[in-house]
Amino acid sequence: MGPEAPPRTVYRIQPLQDPRWAEFVDRHPRSSVFHTVAWIEALRRTYGFEPVVYTTSPPGVALENGVALCRVRSWVTGRRLVSLPFSDHCQPLVDDAGDARRLTDALAEALRTERLRYVEVRGGPVPAHLDGPYRSTRDFVFHELSLQPDIETLFGNFHKSSTQRKILRAEREKLTYESGRSRALLDAFWDLLLMTRRRHGIPPQPRSWFRNLIECFGEALQIRVALHGKRPAAAILTIRHKDKLVYKYGCSDERLSPLGGTQLLFWRSIQEAKGEGLRGFDLGRSDCDNPGLITFKDRWGSTRSTLTYTRFSASLKSGAFGAAGSGRAGRIAKGLTRFLPDSALRLAGSVLYRHIA
């Protein structure tokens, strides 16, 4: 037997500057929309987060693996590495167990040397061998709908009373449907988002975030709006990535919800995705303590699975997951929504979201 190969070095690259990252994401079978250069660039433009990819592939060769993260620096919530902020899932794209171990060791080293509050990885298996950092996990529910059955079978798999009948009612009520990336559609989406986030006790994301998503993704992104006459009833934002359509944001006018606008938008999205030959509809994550949203996604005939986030931290106090919105920034945000006018609520969102990534 010959001598053992030396341990592979871990490199840090800039995914917005190194063209190998976009090529790697395009060819890796487990990559998601949240790994893409477009998503990372929108994060950088809106929030100033510094992206970095950890890989064992040396300069000058095609990437074999990578863990995409952003450095988040906040005087409210501390410094940390997150893979990736505001992403439903962004698992490490690593196929070799030895490489996975080396990359996880490198993240643990960054935790110590950079004095980070924690390192967070959103989805995918994470090696459990680490001895030093405290390890904390939080589970979410993830839904995905296969688009491979024919369109009649897909419709037949929807829940009859809460989904099929809502779609049919939307058609009887003559709700109209528009999609695209125009300023008018963004305005309609934004107004409905403000209503919805206020209902949930949370400020809306900055308007600049959605403008940057539109600019970075181009035609892959669609704002879809259902209207009752000229009045927006519901809106969703979807992004196409490879052979999947990804549902990312949804909002509605609660007073018009009985008309089935949201169900109409999902149905039209499914029909269009089938027409484009897409094979899956990513319905995103849901908090485990949000049974209403989980049930809504179940009723589209989708498959449910568990999505696990993992944090490595120096102590339980600094890195343990709390309930959704239970952190300091989350409590501030929910308290503010009770008293702020629309203009101030928008401002609160533009300030707070860079701290709660």
C-alpha cells in the first residue's frame, strides 16, 4: 500500500466573484434556488450580508462541494454564519463523508476564531462528530408537490371542500389573474403583504428586498395576483429553479379570502409549471406550531417531510433555538406592529430584518 493522501485543505471562496460556484450549483442535483448567485446577490444588495463558500476544491479546478453561508453582523443579535439567511433550506452540497467532516471542522474553527454567536446550517445531514461546540436543532415541516401526474390527476388529488371548491368559486366569482414583474404587480403584492404581516404581528420585509429579487432573477421570478374587479385579493411570489417552481411568499386581503384567490393562484401556478415541463412545486417550510399553514399545504396532495436546522455554538445560551419570534428582535418586531402606522411599520421592517436573519 502506498502512503496515505494528505488531508484536503478547506478553502473559502466568494460565490459572487468565483464563476465556479454558479456552474457547480447548476449541475449539482441537490442544489436549490437558495444556493444560486441570484439569491445570494439579492441578500448582499438588500442587507449587506457578506457571502462565503467553504469548499475542499482548490483554486483552478471545478468545484466538487461547497457550503454557502453569509456573515451576519448585528449589534442586536450578534455575529454569526448562516446558510443562508431568509432561505427555507440551503443544505451543504457535499457528497463525500470525509469532505463533510473537514468542512464541518472548518465551520467549528470559524466559530472559535471569529468569536461567532453560532453557525447555522439550514437542512441536510450535518456530521455529529463535533466535540467542542454546543449543538442545537429545530425541525420544520417541508412540503413538495410532484408535478409528474397529468393535470386532471393533480386536480383530483386536491382536498375537495377546501381546495377544489375554492378554485371553482374563484372562477364563479370571476376573479382575474395577472402575473409578471411590473411595478403595478409589485405595488399590489406589497400592499397585501403589509396587511398580512400586520395580521401576523410582524413587519413586512423591505420593499428593496423584492425589487432586488426581481432584478436578480429576471424572468424566473413571477408575482401572481388575483383580483376581484380591480381590487387585489391575494398574491404570491414564485421563482423557477431548474425543473422546480418554488413558492416563497404569499399574502392576501382577509376580507376577500372566502372568494378563493389564494387557491386560484396556486392552481394557475401549477398549470403553468406543468405547461413548462417542470417536475416539482416546492411549497416551502412551515413552523411545526402552525397547523393552519401545514394543513393548507397538505390539501394540495403534496408530500410532507421534516426539515432540520442545526446550530453550532460555544454555549447553550448563545446558540439554542427558541420558538419562532421569541428572540429579542422578534419580540421587538411583534410589539411594534400594534402601534405603528403603515409608514412606520415599513421603516421598522427595513431596519429589523438585517438583525433577524
